[in-house]
Amino acid sequence: MAEAKCLYIIVIGCGRLGSFLANRLSNQGHSVVVIDINPNSFDALMADQFSGFKIEGDATELAVLSHAKMDKADVVIGATHDENVNIMAGQIAKNNFNVPKVLVRILDPNKESFCRQIGVEYICTTSLAAEKMITALNQK
Amino acid sequence: MAEAKCLYIIVIGCGRLGSFLANRLSNQGHSVVVIDINPNSFDALMADQFSGFKIEGDATELAVLSHAKMDKADVVIGATHDENVNIMAGQIAKNNFNVPKVLVRILDPNKESFCRQIGVEYICTTSLAAEKMITALNQK
């Protein structure tokens, strides 16, 4: 992500992770669209940071993703609390819309191999936390 | 944590993170006790890796922590799904039982400053995932 380039980024899920990323990336000057099934979740978007668009809808529905102009997206981030929704939306972004960069959050380390199989880039928060904790213990 | 030293480690919460750590740390030769309020969660402990003890109980109750011999613990890890339970148990471990190393998992980045204030070491999975995702985007 070159500093000077404004990317079109779709963030799916506006919980803690999604809203954090949407606020940060919009504040950095990128064009950000956030999708969430629950409109109340958009309250976490900060007016002084987020200047993008909000779409209320189910991100596993093609019509919702088309409405978000996923065919134009440089980046799609799957950040809902449901890792299956993230993986499914990530697969659609990759296979149906040819999005160049797709990143999804998963919780279950057992789903890592499945993500690798289908070629969806992932961040597993459980593995990340476990690694960090084990590193912290080793520093004891 | 020197390789040769066997530590007494209490893991609170036997969900994905807690069970992963309990299996790994027990397998590394440490003495591990896992506490969870729901005994079904112990199913995630693998017989070929975990050789520690399981305690069913509420980890915010002093009696449960005493039963786990928290006064003897080298390390306490708060890994339940409820960050408030983790922080509370972490505070008790530190203040009531003088545990030398206490690590808790939190989800809400807004709780980081509170943890710093009370001197409880934390891993915030939301911040970790957000950092990792932003780094991955920068590598695009």
C-alpha cells in the first residue's frame, strides 16, 4: 500500500476490529466502505476519523457486495465476529470479484489450513494471542 | 522462562486460547492447572499433550483460586472469553497471591490503559489483529 495511493477498501463487520480499521484507514485517506448487518454497530465510527460509506446488509449476499461496488475494491477485509461469514465473503471477493487483496479474521486455528487451501489470506487471533503469550513467558 | 525449569502455570478459561496454551505448555513439561466454569470445555484438552489438572469453577472466586494453589503459581494466564473476568482474576493473582507473571487476554483496545494503570500485563487481540492487517496492507 503506497503512502500516496488512495485505495478503495471494503470492511465487512463494524465491531471492534472492523470499526478500528475503518476509522484508521479512512483517516489515512483511503476510500472506505463498511458493511454490517446491524446498523447500530456504525455508532463506533468516529466522525472525526471516518468519512466513508456505511452499508447495512448481509455480506454473504452478492447483491449487498455488488452495492458496495466490490468489483472496484483494491482491498476487502472480513472482520465480523463470525469467521464463517468472513471466510465466505473473502472467497466471494476473491473468486467472483477478483479483488487483489483479501484479508479475513478467523478465531479457530483449525480453520487456518482451510483458508490456505482456498487461498484466502487470514489472521487468526487465537494463534496470534497464543504466540504472543508464549513469547512473553519466554521473556520471563 | 528457562527451558530447563518446570513452571507452575494456571490457565483460566479453557476455550480456544486457553486450551491451546494449556495443551502446549503442559506438553512442554510445565505443571499446568486449567480452570473453567464449564466442565465441557475441558474436552478441548488433548490426552496426548495435556497431563495437568482441571478445576471446574468461577475464577473470580478466591476459594476457587486457592483450591488451584494460586499462591504457588509462577504464571497465571487469563484466557476466558470475558475480558472482565480475565482482568479481575489477573488483579487477584497479582495483588492477593503475588504471582510473579500475570498475563490476560483482552478484546477491547479501550481497556488497555486500565490494564496499564493496574499493572496487569495484557494481550489485546483486537489491536494485534488490526496491526497485523495494517502491516499486511502496507506490504501490498
